[in-house]
Amino acid sequence: MPDDVREVIIIGSGPAGLTAAVYAARANLHPLMIEGVDAGGQLMLTTEVENYPGFPEGILGPDMMARFREQAERFGTEFVTANVSKVDLSARPFSVWVDDEEHRSRAVIVSTGARARMLGLESEAQLLGHGVSTCATCDGFFFRDQEIAVVGGGDSALEEALFLTKFATKVTLIHRRAELRASKIMQDRAFANERIEFLWDSVVEDVLGDQTLSGLRVRNVKTDAVSELPVTGMFVAIGHFPNTNLFDGQLDRDDEGYVLTKGLAGETPATATNIEGVFACGDCVDHVYRQAVTAAGMGCQAAIDTERWLEAKAHEERSA
Ligand code: NAP
């Protein structure tokens, strides 16, 4: 392989990618991380993180990602702060472009994450992390004894609403139709929960509040009547998108675009993709757990799988 070919390029810099970088760097693989212009992933959009082990006092999402990055850099990870524009995984070494600049590597770790579908209101973006959340598991605890709203009518929305009733005194589920999309069993559970109220045929038109959320302006789509809902939190649960368009036609993905992985040589853990030498981890693979700690764990697995695969390839080449 020519000198300019790296051992591994990591695409994406959330907990999965940066953990993969720490492990790959400590295994002397000299990783190059292409971290994106909005580096750090979804935790950059949160405030307090209280469920990441090792931070008993909690830590701000952006501060935690700065620490992840510092740790990856300490062991020699190099960073390019730009978005990947194109990849060619059809032959090894693989090519990854940032605009016109081509980077080549023996292995690639894909950790491009996912993003929550949002309503698209300016006020929603302004109060993200200050009353607006996309993760009940992460932020539910902050809404103890308060009244909050969940937007959406699918399984995620009902799951979030049910979870949030452990903390909130009342959860109003706002759905744009009069019928839920969620599975029957989730509907039954939600209807049976006295703390959940339903606001049917309704859409959020504005998120109210200056520094923190103080209410929602809601419009009934059938009558056009506008009302104010006095809540202190809004959980948006209208779906997620994996950031995997870059790999169209190259990596096998499921119907929703999440990268499909399988165990190396039939083993689990499973970070190998359909392309030998390309591994994937974190929220671009996992649409079930979606936690920083599970993404980090999977990043570790991807780095170990990569290291073992590179070692096996080097051994093959030496003995050829
Ligand atoms: P989903 O099933 O696509 O549901 C999205 C919901 O958000 C729908 O009710 C949709 O309304 C609503 N919505 C979409 N865009 C909206 C907008 N701009 N404004 C207002 N409402 C909007 O997504 P999901 O709930 O995230 O679930 C994704 C997949 O994961 C599903 O297959 C689900 O079954 C699965 N999942 C399963 C579980 C479980 O089994 N425990 C838990 C979570 C997720 P409409 O209904 O009007 O389209």
C-alpha cells in the first residue's frame, strides 16, 4: 500500500466515533477523524447529561464531547473539521473525499449518527435543551412534578409519554390526527395511564418562552381554534433520520436507512458491514437504544473489530 494510505478513517464525531478514535489511536492505528462541520453529534444539542457513568455531578453535553475529543487527540487522532463529500468503498484502499481532497485508508469506521426529525419552528430550535427535548430517557428527570407535552403519534411518542409519567404530573400527547400510528399494545397502555391526556387533530404552532419554555401555542387543524397549553417541556417524538445518504448504493441499509451490520465471522458483537474493512457503530446503526453510552460502547467494538481485521489482513499479506 502506498505511504499516504492510512490504517483507518473514522467518519463522524459523536460518542461512537470518538470512542472508536480513542481505541484505534491507543492501538497505534493513527486514525484520521473527519468530524464534520457540526462536530460532536447530538449531544451538542443537549444541556445537562446525568446518565453517563463517571460524571456523578452531571456534565453539559458539549463539555462532555470536548472531553471525548481531547482524549482522542491525546493518543494521536488527527482531525479534519469538514463534512465528507463523497466516499468510494468499492475497492481497497477506500477513498474518502472532503471537497476535492482525497483521503485513503485500509479500513473505515462509519459513525455518522442520526438526527431527530423536528417540527421546524424557529422557537423550537431556540429552546432546544431549554425545555425542548428529543430524548425522554435523557431529560425526563428534569421535569419532575411538572406538566409537559409530547408531540407525535407513533410508538416513540407513546413510549416517551409513558416514560415521562414517572416524573411529570401530567403529559399531554399532541397528535396531528385523531388516530394514533402506534402499535395497539402501546395505545392500550397509554390510554390506560391516567397521567396522559390526548390533544387530537392538533399541531404546535409556536413554542413560548424566553430562556426556558413556558407554554405551547397549539392549533386544532379541524376547527382552526388556537389555544395555549401551559407546559414547561416539549418532547418531540416524530421520528429520526440516520445520516447515511453518503453511503447510498454502497452500504447495505434497512428501509429507514440505518446501516446493517453483522458479526465478524458470524460472531457478535456486530459492527462489520456488507463491505469487508468497513465497520459501523452508534446511532447510524442503532435505532433502539440511542444513548451516548451505548454508542460509545459500540464505537469501542468497531475499533476492536477494525484492529483485528487489519491485523488479520496484514498477516495474510506477510504470509502471501
Ligand atoms: P413513526 O412511527 O414514523 O411515527 C411518527 C409520528 O410522528 C406519526 O404519528 C406522525 O404522524 C408524526 N409526525 C411525523 N411528522 C410530523 C410533523 N411534522 N408534525 C407532527 N407530527 C408528525 O416514528 P417513531 O414513533 O419514531 O417510530 C419509528 C419506528 O420505530 C416505528 O417502526 C416504530 O414502531 C418503532 N418503534 C418501536 C417501539 C416499540 O416497539 N417499543 C418504540 C419506538 C419506536 P402521522 O401518524 O399523522 O403520520
